[in-house]
Amino acid sequence: MALIVADHRRWISHEQAVDRMLKIVRFLYKADSYHGVFPHWMNGETGKVIPFGRKDDGGDLVETSYLFEGLLCARQYFTGVNQKEDEIRNRINGLWGDVEWNWYTRDGRDNLYWHWSPNNGWAMNFAIRGFNECLITYVLAACSERYPVPASVYHNGWAQSDFFKNGKTFYGHKLPLGFDYGGPLFFSQYSFLGLNPKGLKDTYADYWEQNVNHTLINHDYCVDNPNHFKGYGPDCWGLTASDNFEGYNAHSPTNDLGVITPTAALSAFPYTPEYSMKALRHFYYDLGDKIWGRYGFTDAFSESHNWYGKSYLAIDEGPIVVMIENHRSGLLWNLFMSCPEVQRGLKKLGFDSPGLVKH
């Protein structure tokens, strides 16, 4: 998705974008997959699985959903009538058609399951239930033509957990769904890189209200700064999953270790443009070389612990680029929502959106 933005903004030539995209889809065609589902980690040279955990050595349905959110956008974007772009589209359609979403209902249960492995089967036993970052998984599973899941899986699985509905108010903002204070900010970002939340509603929520209020709660919590962490304020906010001085954690208002993750505020540009711009200016101009380098902003920092991460995570950098572009032009939202499969899948699940073509 970031590659599409780079082409659109002419940071690279269209030919460079096409060649890189072709390299990506050819690689994926040869890479390990499990009933069409890719592993969480794979070797970038061979495409072989790298276990994410002792029993997590097979398909990862959620990570695969993020991948296809991007691939479907690429299919809609690379429309040139030539051999290379034809191959991009054909290979994406082939990969998309091979994902056996219904296999991941674990013998037809009313739930999608996160992992399956040829060595360990369903041993991970992780039912995907909301509300969190996995909405896109259910949407795409409903979109599939060859291996779809019925709408009942969405309503009886995803939407039935103990932490799905909220309805309480935090810092003056009503939160329709999810954990108290909203949880890490990536909940309102990863599924919505392609899925346009503007005017998106179903029987459970208005997703624009959900995502804006989730972001405002996170922002207001950081400004309030009840734990008195150094650096927090109107221009330094944003709690989400990232590396930290101890290792890794999913930071949020209810799990605050004094760690700010730049992608949190910057990938929220569509929801809180003024607050996100304040953060961007502070991160870039004030903190500067401490957190800015060759690949953009580093993963995270904690002024309280005088710790500044050195790692760059693609799953941070990508959403920053994509969400700033969505704020500016809606490019990725328009591409993803233009997919006929997405249109059908959203209607099947009972969603309403200005982007849905009415028949």
C-alpha cells in the first residue's frame, strides 16, 4: 500500500513500482502457505516459514488479511494493459482465490481461528473475537468467492465476545466497542488502511465514531498523563504496540509504561489531523535525530527511561504513509472499496457505507 502511495506521489517511477510489485507477488507464489494462508514470519530469501512461536509454525489468518488488504488495492491500482501489470493482477487473483477462509472455521464452527499448522493442527486454539484489530479478517472471509464463510460466523463469533460492546464514556468521548479506553491505537488503524471507516456502519457501531473517539481518548489520556511520565503532552502522545525498554508490549491507557510510539499518532491522521500534525512536528523537529533516521521514525521511545528505540518496523512505517495519504486523498480507501468482492462481502455482513454501490 505504501508502494502505491510512492508511485502516486512520484517518489519513485511507475516502472520501479511495477517491478517491485511483480517481485513481491512472484515471491508470494513460491512462499509457504497453509490452505492458502501465509505464516506470520517467513524467510525473505526462500519464502520458508519462520516459526513465530513453538506451535505457531503454520498459517496466520490475521497477518494474511493485512497482506490481502494491500494486494487487493494493488490489483485495483496496477491497471496497465501490458504484460507486467497483467501478471500482477493475475497472480494476485490466484493468491486471493487460494485462501481457504472456511478451513479456518475449524470444521465449520461459528468462529474464525487465527492459526493452523500442519505440525500442530489447531493446538494454538485462538478464536478471533472482537473488538480489536481483526475486523478486516472477517470482512475478507465474507468476501471470498471460492472459500467464503457465512455471515453467522461474523455475528456469532466476532461480535459475541465479552469485550465487544462498550458504550461507556472516557474523557468525554463515548466508545461504542472494545476495551475500556479503547486499547492500543492499532485497533483503529490496521483494518482501516483499506476499509474506509467514513460512514461505515453495521448493527454494532458507526466505525468512524468508534475510531475517532478511540483516538481522542488515547490523546486525552496522554495529555492528562496520570502517571506523570516525562514528555507526554499535546504534542507527544500515542500509545500502541511496539518495542520498549523491556522488550515488546501492547501499550495503551490501561497498560502505560511511559512509551510513545510515533506510528500511533501519525497513523491517526484521518481521525485527528490537528493533533497528529502537532505530534509530527514535535517528533521531527524537536526530537529529531533521536527518533528519525534512514527509514523514517524509529519504533518507539521513552523519555522517562531515556530510551530511544533503534528498530524500524514495516508495520509502523507502512500505516503512517498509508493513513497520511488516506487523509489527503482517500487513495487506498477508494482502491479497496472499489473491489467487487469487498462490496459483496460488506453487504453480506450487513454493513452500510457511502462507498457501497446500491443496486
